[in-house]
Amino acid sequence: MNIDIRDIRRNYSLKEFTEADAASNPIDQFTRWWQEAVDSAIDEVNAMTLATASTDGLPSARIVLLKAFSHDGFVFFTNYESFKGRQLADNPKACLVFFWKELERQVRITGLVEKVSEFESNEYFLSRPQESRIGAAISPQSRVIDNREWLQEQFEKARQQQVTRPSHWGGYRVRPILVEFWQGRPGRLHDRLQYSLNDYGSWTIERLAP
């Protein structure tokens, strides 16, 4: 059966998001929505799109996993020498997007990026399963390799050794300067509240047209 892509749509009607509902800062608001998402048993609730760009404006996006968040920002871990790592070294700005379709919600976070401390990176690395540690240590992420067999061979060699966190692997923190909370509404009249960081270090909340 052929399906016309133009006919694929959903009418959102679960919830609303008004100014009266909004917390005074985006981290507290994210915490509220995060807890609702966790309580809804959403599969891989911490999956988020990470968008980066090179200095000449070439964008790139992929799914990564959120591993921590606080008023300091949102943390994920990766290979610093990967394609995203190289883009972030040249242009330390990023956008994160969470889409929780079960709640008809989206959160978009734009911010400045910095590496987390070595202590944080070491602590998280040691919390990972052994096979994940080996994979992070041996993979030249985003580089061309000869074949799957080569990768498997490196993995098997590393099994015989004590694996420590390589210096090219660790965490990044996205410090938000702009955060948008999107709640689907009927008739495509969605609720969009945007928090923007002002020059005084506080947050301005504005409603955006859907």
C-alpha cells in the first residue's frame, strides 16, 4: 500500500504550556519536563540530537546521549578527535534537541561548549561497562578504517590489557544561552516558550509564534 507522505500527520492535543506554567529559569523547567518524560517510561529518554558546525558554516547532526545536567549545562561524552570533536574545537557552539513524541514535546537548547574536567571524564569512563571502555579506547572515531575485521582485532587485543581513559576521550558541557520548550497543540497552534539569557545573567521568557 502506497502512503502519500503529505498525508502523514498527527493532531497534538495532550497538554498545553502557558506562561503561568513556566519556571523562572530553563534548567528548572527542563527538570520538570525531564521527570515527566522519565515517569512516562520513554525508551532512551536521554537521546538527543547534537548539531555542530564548522567555521565555514557546514552543519552536522547526530544522536548522542545526555549523561548529566545542572544549572551549569548539559553533558555528553565522546571522542575529542571525532568529526564532532573537531568541529567543536574550531567552533565551540552547539544545539541540542530532545523530542519526546509520547508527550508531544520538544526542547531545543543552544549554547556555548566547553570540555568537562578530567575528573568528571575519568569518573564517567570508569562507570561504563568494560566493553564500552574498550570500544572508546580503540576506535579512531569518524576516521576511515580498512574493514570490520581490523576493528574487531583491535578490540580483542585491548581485552588483554588494563583499559584506562584515553586522553582523546571525554566530556563536553553545553552551557545554554537560548532554550525553547515546544508543546504540540491542536490545529498546529503549538505552545513555544523561549528562554534567552540576558546581559545581566538572568532569563527572559518570550512566546514564539508556532
